Amino acid sequence: MNKNLRITISIVCFGLLAAGAVFLSKRGTYGWTLFVMIPLVTGALGTWSFQPVAVSKAIRMAVIIGALECSLFLLLGLEGFICVVLAAPIVIPLTMAGALLAFWSRTSSNPKRPAVLGLLVPVTMFFDVNAQPPVYSVTTRMVVNATPERVWKYVVAFPDIAAQPDWMLRTGIAYPIRTRIVGTGVGAPRNCDLSTGTVEERVVVWDEPRLLRFVVTATPPAMREAGLYGPIYPKHLSGYYIGKAGQFELSPLTGGRTLIVGTSWYQHGLWPAEYWRWWSDAVVHHVHRRVLEHIRLLAEFKRVDDVALPR
């Protein structure tokens, strides 16, 4: 195939892949096709298009293509800085993998083998559209120098958290501010006010002072995202991270202390699920620690209204 024809085909293919990526993002299909197959195919297409003569050149070309793919979402205002930074560690290595696959296949008995990658795109799209996200759980523990009876009232509801959010939560991720409850016992409505809205909950287990469990009936946006041109609102901010339930379990320890075990159950609709779960679990742990530390301070100070809590 002559060089001009190859360049023409490459431009058309890159354009179609870019359009497909934009379409999937706007549709809210954040899955294997967007994060895995398209990077693999663009990497392989890059090798076919530019015909690098060495592995090192194929890798450099793939890194540039992967970085351009991530930058495209910023430039078009489809994603913010945080999400692009989180996507880069998976997009760029996969672009490199596609480029190397195509490079090594050029010397094999079947140089057209990388083209099979393109045929897998409809398969991954079918999975992305029909897959049901699993429910994950995250558990965080903290010891409080107070009895379960004293800790219980702050587990049920607590006033405003004065401490500033930590470095992770300052990126725009939703963080808790206060909780409110109406009444007591099973069925009592409980609300947790976040920086992005209110989590609506309903108590399903009230075993004072040992166990408080609740189900989540409404989840606000997962974060406030800043893009290249200001705040943006991509599809994944709502309906992709879904809180399902939570609980606080209190166990008495020697010396009048209490072990608090906080657990959250949630879903997220992003694939590959295990990669994105690594980040979402870390965020939930940071949220837990913010809440548990506040409960610890409230429970350990005898007269919290007379004490300036640390900021």
C-alpha cells in the first residue's frame, strides 16, 4: 500500500475512533470500549500508520497518541482535570500495548492480526451497555476513648464537621459536613449533608448502643469537577457512584474505650471495574476517616460546646 493511501485511511480511522469516544462519553457509556479497546486500537493504528522502525519509537509514538486522547476530552470540555489524570494510567499503557502488538505482528506470518482488535469493539460495547455493576463494600476502623453509650449519640447524628477536608477530598470529591435524623428507631429518616448535596437514608437496624444500619435512598453528585473552561458536569457525576447502605458497629474495649467499625456499600458503573474500584475505595476510606475522626473528637471531649475543635 502506498504512503498517501495509508495516511488517508489512517486519518479517517483516527477520526472515527475519536468520534466514537466522544459519543460514548456524551452517552455516559464509561466502559471497556472507551478505556480499553479504543486505546488498544489507536495504538495499533498508530504503528500501522507511521511504520516506526524500532520498538522505542513505537512506544514514544503510542505515549503521544495516548496523551492526545486524554487531552481531547479536556479540550472539548467533556471531562475535568481529575478524571483525565485518573484515566491516563490506564489509557496510555494500553495505547502502548496496541502499538507493540502491531509492531511485533509486522514480522509475523500474519501481519493483519492487530486488525482483529477492531472487531472486538462491538463485543465490548455490548458488554458496556448490558453489564450490571456489582456492589462493593469498604470498612474503616477507629478506636475512641469513650464508652459505646457516649459514642452512640454521635454515630446517630453529628453537628457540622469543622475540620477542613484532606488533600484527596479537596480535589472536588463530595465530603460529609453533618448528619441529621428525625426520630429514633427502625424507619427513622436520616440525612447526611455532603459538599455536593444530601444523601437520603432510612434506618433499618437500631440496636443501641451496638449497631446502626441504614439504606441509602438517594445519592447526590459524586464530585464537583473543574474542566479547562470552568466547572463541568459530565454524565458520570450522577448515577455512576451510587450509595447502597451503611452501618456503624460499636464494640466495647477495656478501659472504657470503643471500637467503631464503619462500613459502606456502593456501586459504580465504570469499567474496568477493578481499576476504578481502587480509586473509589480510597475515596470512601477518606470519607470514613473524616466522619470517624469527628465522632472521636465529639465523644472524647466532655463538653464539646466549650472546646474549640482542631481545624
